[in-house]
Amino acid sequence: MKLILSYKTSVGIFYIGRSDDNLYHPIFNEKDLGSYQDMWVAVKDLVCNDTQSVIHPETDELLDTSTLGIPEDYIEWDRV
């Protein structure tokens, strides 16, 4: 998995990775949150809290990623 984008939030850094089969994966705390054919869909689902469950790294509570201010336009993310 090659990390290609990152976005820092108050709870940690979210990544978008690309696997060898050219699928895109939102990643948080080294956990793969799904696989997508299009990068923009991976980002959109993360922004809309439509990925696999995301757990807060300190409280172990379920996070709502739609409240973290993650931009839907992946151009606003940092390249890794």
C-alpha cells in the first residue's frame, strides 16, 4: 500500500492509500477503512462518515468523521 494523501485532524492524521491493484483506501491509525475504485469516492465516504468504523485513538469511542472538517476536495489534502 502506497500512501498518497494525508489530512491532519484534531484526532490524528487520515490517509488515502493506493494498493497494488489500483484501489484507493481511506486509512486511520493504520486501519484500512475500505477500498474504492475512485479516489474521490474514498474521500467523499470518509467525509460523510460512510466508511468502516473509525475509533478515537485515545478514548476508544466511535468517531463521526463528518464532524472533523475533512475537505471533500482531495486537492486540499497534503501529498505524501
